Amino acid sequence: MKPPPFRYADPATLEEALDLLARDGADGKVLAGGQSLMPLLNFRLARPAHVIDVNRLATLAAIAPAADGGLRLGALARQRALERSALVRDRCPLLAQALAFVGHPQIRARGTLGGSLAHADPAAELPAAMVALEARLTLRRAGGERTVAAEDFFVGLLTTALAHDELLTEIALPPWPARTGAGVREVAKRHGDFALGGVAATLTLDAQGRVARARLVGFGVGPVPMRLADAERSLVGGAPTPTTFAEAGRLASAAVDPADDIHASAAYRARLAGVLTTRALTDALASASGRAA
Amino acid sequence: MSDTRAIALTVNGQPRQATVETRLTLVDLLREELRLTGTHVGCEHGVCGACTVLVDGEAVRGCLLLAVQADGRRVETVESLAPDPTHLNPLQAELVRHHGVQCGFCIGGILMSLTAMLRDTPRPSEAEIRETLAGHLCRCTGYQGMVDAVLALAAAR
Amino acid sequence: MIASASRTPEGGYIGAPIPRREDARLLTGRGTFVDDLSMPGVAHAAMVRSPHAHARVGRIDTAAALALPGVLAVVTAADIADIDKPWPARMPSPVPGTRLRHGARHTLPRDKVRHAGEVVAAVVAESRALAEDACDLVRVEYEPLPAVASAAAALAPGAPRVYEELGDNVAVHIVQRVGNPERALATAPHTLRETVRVMRGGGHSMEGRGVVARYDETLGSFTVWDATQQPHAVRTMLAYLFDLPEHQVRVIAPPDVGGGLGPKASVYPEEPLVCWLARHLRRPVKWIEDRHEHFVSAAQEREQVHEVEIAFDGEGRLLALRDVFTHDVGMYGALVAPVITACTVPGPYRIPNIYSEVRAVYTNLQPSGAVRGAGRPQGVLVMERMMDRMAEALGLDPAEVRARNLIPADAFPYEVGMWFRDGARLTYDSGNYPELLRRALERADYAQARREQAALRAQGRHRGIGVAICVEGVGLGPFEGAILRLDGRGRVVVTSGAPPQGQGYQTAFAQIAADAVGVRFEDVDVVTGDTGAIPYGIGSFASRVTANAGPAILQAGGALRDRILAVGAHLLEAAPADLEIVDGAVGVRGLPDRRVPLAQVARLGNGGTAFGMVMPGGLSVGLEASAYFTPSQAGYSASAHVCILDVDAETGEVTIVRYVVGHDCGNVINPLLVEGQILGGVAHGLSNALYEEAIFDEQGQSLASSFLDYPLPSAREMPRVEMFHLTTPSPLNPLGVKGAGEAGTLPVTAAVAGAVEDALRPLGVRVNRMPLNPGRVGDLIHAAAGSR
């Protein structure tokens, strides 16, 4: 199929882009990497009157260290660039791991971090990773900006907090705590496909080797990335053992409320959330043990 | 109504110009306007990979890029790999030796992905080859001939 | 396998792994697929398709669409009334005493649509994008009707009828009996039953369908470029619909067709529509199927539900087989797959009593045809599941139980006792099934694999081994033809009707012709798929071409050689028996100076001497020979697969550890090409086993109509396949060849199903349904745990 007709704009500056969004955003779509939007256009499932191509906004593609030791990632940073970045590997092991599951190299060459977040597919890895990392997202509009926690950004199925006249410009990641490991586990029908279910995990140990902090976020198990809070709480203060990890898995499984669809049953997804929680925690423990203070 | 734009880009080393509807995809520009029909359209949703070309050296989906987005860019298609069918490059020659091609519809895109990979990784492992090929569908061959062709190429280097 | 450009040790081309001539142009982007054809002035068609699976069609308002700038035509059934004849029945029933009940089908529906995706109107514009814009503006009044989206729904009492005139939805009901199955089942020491559901899917060749038509008003003729597997059938249908003599409709498969796999071996409404539009507009018109259209309108194979029962003795010897199944035909279709399934179930086993009953049922889904395997994978799955269950019931090894029932090597030709889809008795021509199985097990280190399995089980891991052996009907008639001639350049030109879609006919046919005529491989050209070049042909499907076209080429090649030598004898003033053809020339054996180049032979043989006015006395004009080969029946290839895999019982993921294929397709023209066909078939089989699934809701809507929801395996999912060959030549043709195009597909679902059930036997899991994706496997494990 071929896209329906639209008015096309490729603003050269952020200000221009925001002005266009203010004027045309209500019946417009932002084109970043295009790996999600172009299929919708090609299938005529999306028929925006306006397409606002933000790929000329080079300032939005930066991958930079933050003063506090974290990262400042431009929304337009390509998934491939993030994958290859030593800074990302160093300062955010969870993101580096999550990227390996995203599509295929040819998709990651164009796909962007911001695009994946704005599209908000419930089975996508990057939104879940951002929630696990407690990322803070900067949303800008003509004449203003606001910051939203990742957890508050994903509002519903394929729906984010972005208003029609807003553009996601930057994702700030906090510094990676000491003695913290990461794990991402998912099951998909084929490697690179959207997950039937997945869990992104970080685990922070204290000086005695007990769990100081855990973040567990499920994807593909509900309309938005799901913080598995009960499972997290069950781990804090305790020893990181197969028993406690199994219990966390049981709590995760009980907490999710996935849907039946043609790809898997709800019951399977719920069980899977538990299994993958346990496995992701095991991975996170292994990599936490490898990271000194 | 769809608007139009004039664009200028480099395709296979040659400067090319065109005036296109903004909704025209890159692969349709290459095939229809520039008559470079070696790149094919298989799904128009970025999964099959038949439309894969190199843009500024990176393998990307030609069906998921608008032609206007290639303005000012350097595009390489399968036609750039060999001057003519009697002078195949080493990758192409190995694909012949290992029977990596049957109907041929998917191979243009695959050649471009492999070409980009081999520029970065001249001696890939089987796992790395299969990872690059994971972005492509072939319904004819089962991929084994393609994998063996690249392994043979790597071994010869 | 690696290609080698030399001849076999015996000096021939047949049997040598010669690299393909097709590759160079394909690898350099110089292939010519239907959408690549340069056609100045071409206009682009797009189709308006019904969103409803079953609906009356009322008014169609085309005014807004026609008003769009760049739109050239919008047509509905009323506009094409002059070609509005009912389509003839696709294929009558091959089993005597049964009849295909055929509903009226027209190029465009007059009164109601019968599947979601059915073409209701066609638009032509200056570009495809504009044509689609116009499609969006066509307003169709639909009155939705209740739909039937499965054979079960269509057979239910009071079900809506797909074709009112038929009274019910049964397309054909075929019962076949061998021996006395009722008595055998009633008196056997042991019986086992199962319900097996198999849902296959689409062909999904990477190139979809496509047609370009040109009408010459001065000549009143069509030239149609069509990415079809059967140009002659398309020609015949077009000639019928347009009331034209066959020679005024020329259908040509382009030099390159991007895969066929079955769906391109049907005739579709788009073909006559595009022709009509080209004639109407006096411009060439092109329609290229996009992937979504392929999902909702190209032929598929969908669901069969088998109630199967076997009877056996305490030694694991089969006494009877009873297989009752339904097959979803869609709203129009051939009987190909269900009849083949019925005849494939008995497989390589001696079964003295058989009861087979099939109801092929019309539904409100897109037409079902044949997809690589064409009904055979379903039959193999059913039989092999029961063999595994029999082994389990008796505490015997599954491979051993199979061995005990195999038709022995000295029992050929072997009559099964049923009617096959070609209307002949199901008779296996040759084979050595015990040896094939034995070697497959040996190659897979079967005994060692069982020991490893036991060790892994002790560690709580779920390792499974599946074995499947099957027989495949191939080489179906009625015929294929070949015309060979020596042209003015001294080259041998082979023309045959069946077009390739990646099988490598330009290479394989040249090998046969070169050996038959006695010329060099490089001196042979191959032309295929053009009804203007050869008047009769059947097409490329059913693994039939090598066994039909091959012998035709051989025969015509021999006759051409005789003519060449006769002319050469005249030129060299020698006896034909003293002549040889070497290095592009005819020469006298032992006298290197007495030679004439083939081009000179052609000049005389095709044109005469003395200004073309005089032919030397006694010489027949025309260095050409044609032959149509008709096999007396289908041939039978065989395969044995061994699949070793691991199942992650917590996630349901299946990982193949080892996959071994043993294959017998008789003599082999080019082993490189055969290997490629098998590997491709195995990939398709694995896709059916683990990945793809055509899913529809109860209203006949496709729920998986893009690759995002319909996974096909990539190189990352494919295991490395180990292969060996066994050769039992076929007595049915002088080349001794059978067929290999689909073989790889047939036993894969059975081998994988067997392996997964084997892996999960300690958990009590039963596998009777595919694909075995993680969700399905996970749910099977959970359900089995719940019921223990």
C-alpha cells in the first residue's frame, strides 16, 4: 500500500518544529525514525493531515554525560548509536541490554529512543527500561516545557502524556548506583519481535550483599509498562537467593493482568512474568556482583 | 493533496535529482524514478528486508524512509556492487558457489545488509552472520547457502 | 554443497552440481520481475476489496473516485458485463463416483461477496498511490450477512450458505475404502484415537502476485505478463472469458518470478480485470499485489480437523487406519489439497485396511488452494502422531515401530488401494523406506541421542527426539512439453511451458538438453513460461516439472541430435554414425580437420542453400524437435527426518539442537539445486511447526494480516540442517527422476510435534496441534500439570 497524501514539513530548528506542532499537531504526526509510523502510513492505518519530520534537529540526537554522573539522551538518538555508545554501556547497562532485543540492526539504524517511547507499544522494551531506570522525560512546546517521570509518561495502550503540541526532546537517566546489576529477559516468537512478555530488572546490593533496592518492570503484560512493586518490596532488605527470587516471581505473576490475544493467552503471560522476573533477577545479581563501588 | 519537493541525492556514486511527492518512499523513488529495479518491495512494513539499501553507509529499510528524507544523502543499492553480471564481487561469487539464491527477490536487500556488516566486521562468526540476516526473510532457500557463502568469504580473508 | 562447473566423472552434465546461470543477473540487481518490466504509458490499478466476509452488495458509487485528478477508470461488475461468464470448475473430483459441487463464481461479484478481501471494484490511475486514494472514495453499500469462518461452522445445522444454490456448504464428500476397515477396527487387539488439528497458512513468496496487460487494438490481442506458475491455464481462462482464440491471448511469466509456492498456481479475478482495463483504456495496465493483499486474497491452506484411529497388534503392526477429516476450501478452490491429504496419510506403511473420509467445505474465507506441500504435511502429521502414540502404548521405540511397518524395498510397485488426485490408482513406483529410515537414524546418532536424552532428563531438562518418515506424490502429469531447436547462432534453444520461480530451470533444463543433444552446456539457451512460444503446458507446481519437462527435453533433444547429424552428414559427406558433436561443431570422429560449426549446420538445416530455394534431396527442413511427455502416473519421493530439540518448560520455548534430513527423489539432475529445494522446504515446514498461523475470527476477519503478527523464520531461527540422499530411480521416465520441490516441508511438523511431545512426556503433554509457539507449549504444559 502507499501512504495517503499529507502536508510534509521538515523544520530546521526546534523552535520551528514546536510552532508547527502548535499549529498542526492536532491532526499531525511527528516523524522521527519512521520504523513505527511509516508502516502505519503505508497501510493507511494512520491518515494525518500533517507529517512533521524532526530528523533535521541534530541537537536532539546527542548522547551526553550528565553532570551528576548519569546520562542525557536526546530523543532523536538512534537505537544503533545508543547500542554502540561506550558511554551508554558504562553508565546504563540496563539500556545496553534492552537494546539488543529491539528489532533488527536495520531497524535500529533508523529507530530512535524518543520514537519508541512516544509510540508506547505495550510490548516494547525501551519504555519498560525507562520506567525501571526512573528516567525523566522532557516535553517541550512552543513557549514552555515540563518534565515527566517515565512512570507517568505511559498513560494507556499506545497512549502517552504527550499533548498534541508537545515534542519529547530529552531523556535524563540518573547515575548508575554502585553494586547494581541489570537483567532483561523476554520471550518473543522470533528474536527481535515484540515480546509475548518481558521483564527489565535492576538490583542494587548493599555493602553486606543484601538487596538495597530493586526495580522490576514488566512489558507485554498490560497496556503500559508495569512496575512490579510487590515483587520489588519483597526483595528489599533480604538476601538475593533463588528462594527470594522465586517469591518475587510469584508476586510478579500475581500482580499482572495481561490480555488474551492471538499470540498468547493471558494465563501464559501471567506465568511468564513470574518466570522472567526470577531469571532477570538472576542476571542482575550476576552483573551486580561484577560491579565494584 | 500531496505536496511535492525537489531533492538532490547521490545514488551509487552518481548525483541524481528528482521532484517527488513527499509521500513517495525511498524504495519507490529508486525503482520508479531512477529505474534501479534491483531493490524490491516485499511488505511495506519493514519486516521482510527486500527493500534494504545503504544510506550514508548504514543498512536501512527503503520502504520506511520517505524519498525526501534522502535529500543530500548517499544511497547505495545492489547495482553498485558489481559493474556487470560478468564481474561479480567476492561476496556475490561465493553466493553462486554456495547456491545462496533461488528466486532472487530477497537477495538485493540481503546483499546490502551483508555489505554493510562486512565493512565493519570482515571476518564474522556464524552467529554474527545470522544476526545480520535476521533482518531479512527468504521463503525459498532456508538461508544455509547464504550463511555458508559469507563464512567462506570470511575464511578466505 | 559447493557448486562445481565441471561435468560428472562419466562426462555428462546431468548429475553435476553446476552453478546456476540465473544467479549473476539476480545478484547484480538485473533480474526482471513483473514490476520491473519497462512499460511506457503504463497505468496502475488498485482494487477495492470487501471488508466483510459475507455481504450483499448493493449500489456502488464511483463518482467521487472518478473525479479525482489522475484517475482513469473505476469499474464494477456492471461495467465488465461483456466478460461476465461464470468461471468453470477448477478441478473435478478425481475419485470415481464423487463430484465437486461448484458454486457460481464471476470475475467480480454480482450479488454478494463471499470473503473479506474479495475484489468488488477496480480503479486505474496514473500512479498506484493515486489509485489507492481513489479506492478510498469508492462507496459500496454492503448488507452484512452472517459468515461461516471454519469448516465446523459451515457444517453446523442451519449454517449460512456460501452458495445458496448448493443447499449446503459441502464442496465434495469423498469416501475411500481399502480392505475391510470396519471389521479390522472392531476386532483388533489395540486401537488408539486422536483429534489432530492442522492450520497452515499462506504461501508468502517474497514477491506477491502481479499482472501487466497490454491490448493491441489493431490485432485484437492481449499480451499479458503474469507472475504465475501456470501461464497456459491463465491463457485458457482469459481466452474463455474474452471469447478470443487462444493464439490471440499470450501469457508470459516474466524471466524472474519471486517465488510461487502454490498461490500463484490459481487464476484470480485480478487477471481478467487488468486485461479488461487495458483494453478499455488502450494503455498497458499494471497491478502489483501488496503484502496485505496477499494476506487477505491470495490462496492459502487453512484448517483440517482429523478424527483418526489406528488398529494394531501387540507387536506394533498396523491392522487398520481410519481417518475422517474436514478441509476448509474457502469460498472457491480446488480439491487439490484434501484429496492429496487423504492419500498421503497411509504413507510408507503397509496398512491392509483403510477407511478415508473427507468433507471439503466452503467457508467465507479466501480461496484455498495449495501451499508448498499441498495437503501432504497434514497427512504426514496425522499418521506420524499415531505412530508415536502406538509406540508409547506398547512401550516400543518410535523408530522401531515405524521400521516394523514400512513397505519393504522389494514390494514395488506398491498399490495402496486408493485413488490419487490425478485420477489414477495410488501406486508407489520405487523406494527403499527401511534403508532411508536406517540411514537417517544412523546419521542422527540416534542411539547416542537417546542416551543423552536420559542423562539430561535426570538433570530436569526436557530433551526430545522426533522421527518422521513419509512418502510424497510427485511428478504429476498430464504432461509437459519441450521444443528444442538449433538456431542461427548454432545454439540449442530449449522452450518449455512451465515457468520457474527460483527452481533454476535455466540451469537444469540446459543440463538435460546438453546431454541429450550432445552439445556444451554453455551452448544451450532456455526459454520458459510463454504461451506464444509453446502452445501447451500445465505449469510449475506439485513437484512435477523435472519429471515431466525433463523427459520431454531428453526425448526432443535426442530427436534434434538426429536431425543435426543428418544435416552434418550431408555437409561432411559422411555417415551420421561416424559423426560427433564436439566444441560447438559437428565433426567426423577421428578426423579433426573434417568439422562444420553448428551455426553452419543451422544455416543449411533451417534455411536451405542457393538463396534458400533448394533443400538438398532427402533432408528434412527445420532443426527442431518437440516432445510432450506424459507419465503413466505420479511418482513417489520419500523423506525421513530426525529432530532433536530442547523445550524450556517454564517459557514454552523450543530450541532445535539437531536436524537431520534424508531424502530420496530418484535420480538427480543437479544436486546443488535439489539440496536448495529441500532446505527451503524444511524452512517452510519449520515455519508451520513453530511460527506462522493463519488466524481468523468467527466473522471471517483475518487477525494476522501482516508480518508483525504472522512470523516467518529468519536465519536466526533456522537450525543448520544436515542432509543426505538415497537414490531409488523412478521407472516412470527415462531420466529416473521424481520430484523435490516440496519434499523438505512434508515431515517437519510431524518430526517437531513428535520431538516436543517426547520432550514433555514426563509432564504428560499431548501434542495434536501446531504451531508450537511458546504460548501454546506453555499452556499445554500448564494444562497437563493441572490434570495430573
